[in-house]
Amino acid sequence: MTTISTDADLATLVNVFTVAPEKQRALVDVLTTATEEVIRHQPGFVSANIHASIDGTRVVNYAQWASAEDFQAMLVAPECREHLSAALSLAESDPHLCTVESVHHA
């Protein structure tokens, strides 16, 4: 479960993909399948959330990892490379590891 908190000791990935609108659904499907079949089974995986922009030009992956090292290890894991390559064949990626600095609720 994704819990966003400033005191959680997690590495937060915010990855914004820029995609042609006609490829957005394919990208969402690739990321969803990759996460379900391979990525969520990697050491240190906590959660992932895939968002599709209404205008069709962006897909955002908000993911949490136990550490930056766990995230980096996933990137080079052979079982993940094929899925990651498929996503990058559909869109440009702009990934950033972040810390949660502020959370607000109604």
C-alpha cells in the first residue's frame, strides 16, 4: 500500500514519461505488466502507482523503494531490463528519486 509520509524512510521515484497520445495506453499497459510480473517482486519494492494524463501526453510512475540502492539494483536486474526497454521504446523518460517534504490532507 502506498503511504505518503514525510517521516517514512523510503526512496520515492517520480518518473514522468512523455508519450504520443496514441501510444499512451500501450505505455500504461507495459508499465502495469512490468510492475505486476517482475518489478514488484524485486528486493526493496514497496509500491507503484501509474497515472495517465487526461491530454494523453504523459504517464507518471510514482513508486516507493526501501532504498535508492534497491531501486538502482532493479534497473540493472536482467529480468527487469526487457520490460524497461519496452517502455523506453514508447516514450521518453525523466526519472527522479525524491524525498517527501510535505503532505497535506483535507
